[in-house]
Amino acid sequence: MKPGVRHVAVVVLLAGLTLSGPIALGKKKVKPAASAMDEHKRAIHALNRLTFGPQPGEVERVVATGLDQWIDRQLHPDKIDDGALEARLTPFRTLSMNTREIVENFPPQPVIKAVASGRQSLPSDPLKRAVYEAQIQRYEQKQDQKQEANNGASGNKPGAADTPGVAAGDQTIPAGQIQDLLDQAPDQRVKAFLRLSPEEQRALTSSLKGDQRDAFVEGMNPKQRETMMAVNDPGQVVGSELLQAKILRATYSNRQLQEVMTDFWFNHFNVFIGKGPDRYLLTGYERDVIRRHALGKFEDLLVATAQSPAMLFYLDNWLSVGPDSDAALGVHDRDGWRARSVRPNGRRSGLNENYGRELMELHTLGVNGGYTQDDVTEVARVFTGWTLLQPMKGGGFTFEGRMHEPGEKIVLGHRVKSHGEKEGLEVLHILARHPSTAKFISTKLAVRFVSDNPPVALVDRMAETFLNKDGDIREVLKTMLASPEFWAPEAYRAKVKTPLEFAVSALRASGAEVSDAMPVARHLQNMGMPLYGMQPPTGYSTKADAWVNSSALLDRMNFAMALAAGKLKGVAVEPDRLLPETAALDSQQALAALENSLLGGDVSQQTHRVISARLQDPKISRRKLDDPPRAPNLAMIEGLLLGSPEFQRR
């Protein structure tokens, strides 16, 4: 960003407006007002809370359709056609694969080691085979380097650094050969690529950057494009498609409430993408566990997360062994079952309380939910034997009786008889129907949708519905949406957006066309919210105090300015499409029109004055004071409004 633009960003953010209090609109403040919202504001409020933000013209469409009818459709996403989104996601093949298929197509290190050692065969498909051979070559190269280091050798071959071209290891690809490949038709380009050695393939793909990389894969089908990426890092393909799908779903799905609830529940049942094979497990976890149950029964969701390979691995329950189990005591069956009481690193496992603690503290009862340390230990004993079958190869949940702690357990005063796997289901049933769980879940929902400090009376009514309707999430939301607290004037634009909510709402409000969502994902990382990147099981906060500071807000402004100016690679915007089809507008008229389009007219006098004044600044308008007026800088106006305090709220 140019210094002048950055200066404007700082001025707008620090011009006396903060995100900690109510926003002044005109001479009045949003908070408080005696009368209820009118239908237009009700539509804006619903779109800000139940979606990732309104798209151009969407407020008017909701009003015309009828707000109650629109809400009912959002509560039943299966009735909403989402074919346009699915078409956008078609190029990402991993999204429709199960974990075993992902592992087979994009092999992680354990699979490569198995093939390199001869314990597993190479695939016959030429594209798959290219990925495997490139990774085997890299693996063997690293092994050789380790061996040379152990033998005291440097491992460096003289002259490699002086060879012209692009290198990976000791191989180089001359620039002319790269251009020859780019000049070929896509299918011929792929065939020529497959004729290269594995090291040459890696050298080529690692050298391609920006426009050259885009040109290289242009015209290729999804499988071919994925192969080009995967020869260097198969896991990167899996992670990239997962991240892009998250942003594209949030931006373009017509089933907006389902996507908001998917984000809510993933955050509630958080799993960290950076832990071991969880990069490969998260696609199925979000698709088959979280999204599938996002508006269903809480108990079904709870069971699905408990049996999910992603959660079992993340919280280490797959390694938890009962102290008095056959596995711990070294008892083998006649088939020679090998005890899993030994970790992959050779250290002996024992009882692991990670999942038992987080299950009660974060997933169900809450930190003050009435459980004790003894309950944590007992729950951990209950879930021994809930493990994984070949997790490094994409295997799923299995119950292993030989790891399970025998005997009765006492959980929250309930006597749980010795029934193997059924013990875990019984405990999940107890927790899912506990009053503390009802209150804890209802509070978190109210914090996300209503207020950082939700009214106690509202939470109590939602919790009552939770208990009376067997944890039916849809019914709990209906209670919330029927409440006066949700529609109270003081709730209007009272919630500060998280970085994800801010970035996606900007994409939606500007009508952006996203062809590559990875730059957006990288900006989210800069804003402190990398997707799937929260390492502790707490997940990201949805409260304002976690996100309101000058550095974070400046990062948001920089994103807004880059988006509006068309400087966000892979994202195209046309600010003039947000303007009415009338005669040419001057800067002030354009500002007023964009205030209505992007913010429904909810702009304070101070924000309007600051932006209006800045548009006259010669450093911004790029004209001398005595020059005649020029066409309004629509990108500048849009960027400043998207970065304004008003847009930061929902």
C-alpha cells in the first residue's frame, strides 16, 4: 500500500471512532431507541447475524420475499438450491473424497516411506505415479543427506549453485525449456511434464510463480492441475483446497445460515490443522461431522465428533489405554494382537485425559458446569478403546476392547456399567441432556448471534428449549429468533466482526468475483485468524475484546483498500456496479450512493465527514487544487467504507 493510502487508513480508524461503544448515526446513536426496527433494518440485521453479510441488492430481495419466509428457508437448507456454489467447488477434488482416497492421491510421509521400503506398491495411474515418484526422490535425497551428515560429509556437490536455470536439489530447468512447455497445448504440456525426471518435475513446479504458474496450468483439468502442485507438496493441495472451499462457501453459498453454523460448531469442536495428519482428516471432519449436523440434534453432533478421526487424533484419545486393560497388562489374544500401548515414537502410552477434560469443559458442561477432576478421570477411563485403525493411511474410528479399562465408572453421580463401547455413548447421552450443557451451548449461541453479554432471560429460554426439544439446534435458534432480545434496537450493529466475518462480508458486499481464495486466506492469517489454525481446543473468540486493537484494525483497513483497488490477486471487484445506473456522479454523490449500497446508509456523520474530506486531499485525488474535478475514485471510496468502523460491526 502506498504511504498516502496508509495515511488515510490510519486517519479513518483513529479519527475518534472506536469499536467499543455504540456507533453514532447522524445525530442519533443506534443505542438505545424505544421503537422497534423497521422492516428494512430488520432485514439488514438478519443478514448481518444469520449470514456472512448482505450481497448487493440482497436486503431489498429479503424485504420483498418476506423476512419470516427467508428465515424459515435458511433454517431448512436442504430446500435451498446451492448448485452455483457446487459448480465453483468442482475443481477441488479432495472435497468429495473420503480420507483414505485423499491419502492415496496425495500421499503423506508415512505412505511414501512405505512405498520407498517396498511395503507398498506404486500406483499405476501416471499422474498419481508422478506425485509418488517425486516424493520418493525427495525422501531418499533427505535420507542420503542424513547419512552423509552422520558420516561427517558436507553433502554438497560443487558447481550446483553456479548452474544457470532453476534448481531443486542438483537438477536445473533451463528458462528456454520452461517457455517451450508453456507454448504447448495443455494435454501436450502434461505429457511433456510426465517425461521429466522426478527431480526435474520438482524443479519446474517450484520455479513457477504468479502469472507463469497460472499460464502453466491453464486449460488443464482438475486432476492435472492438482498433480502439478502435488509433486512438490501433496499436503499443500489438501490444505489449499480446504481453505479455499471455506472462503468460497462462506462467500457464495445460498445456504448462509448453515455455513455460519458450520463455522460456529467447528470453532466449538475445534481441531488444529497443524497437528500431524489432521491436515488430511479435516476435510471429512468438516463435511461429514460438522456441516451434516450443524442444524440437527446436539447429541448426534457430539457423538459424531467423539468418533471423528480428526478429534480422536487432535486430543490424543486414540492412544489412551486403560491402566488395567489387556493392552496395558501385555495380554495378547490368539491372533497375536499387538498392544497399542506403545506410541509411534516407542514410548509407552497410558490413560490420556485430554479428551475427557475438553469434552466436559469446552464441548458440553462448561468450565463451571459442576464436574470434578474425578469426573475427568472417569470419563477418560470410559473412552479408552475409542481409537483409530491405521490413522496414517486414512483409517477411521474403531473400538478396541483390549485397550478399554474394565469395570464400572462413576460420572457426574451416574453409575456407568461395564459395557465397552456403549459406555462412551451412555456418557455422551448424559452430557448432551445435562442442564449445564443446555445453558453453556445456549450462552455460546447467544454470544455469537445476539450480544457479547447476552441477556440472562434469553439464555434461560433457549436452554429450556434445548432440554425440552432433546437438544434440537434448529429449535433453539427458533427460540432465539422469536425473542425480543434478538430484534432489540440496541442489538443493531452491536457485534464486532471476527477477521473471517469481516473479510467475507467485504467480499459479499462488494460483489467480488473470487477465482483464487488463497490470498484472502493469507490476509486472514495476517489479521490473526488463520483458517483451521487455532492450536488450543478453545477455538477463536467471537467477542470484541479479542479483535479490537489498532494493529488489527489497520490490517483490516489494508485488506479493504487492497480489495477495492483490485490489488488482491485472484479477486476482482467493480465498484461502479454498486452505483445506480444514472448520470455520472461526482465524488460526494458517489460516496452517498456507496454508503447506501455497502452500509444501508448506516454511516455516522463523523465517518462521512472524514472520508469526504479525504477525497478532496490532493494526495488522494492525485490532482492539484486548481485542476478541474475528475471522475470519483470509486475504489478509494469503497475501500474506506469497507474499512470504516460501521462496516466492522454486524
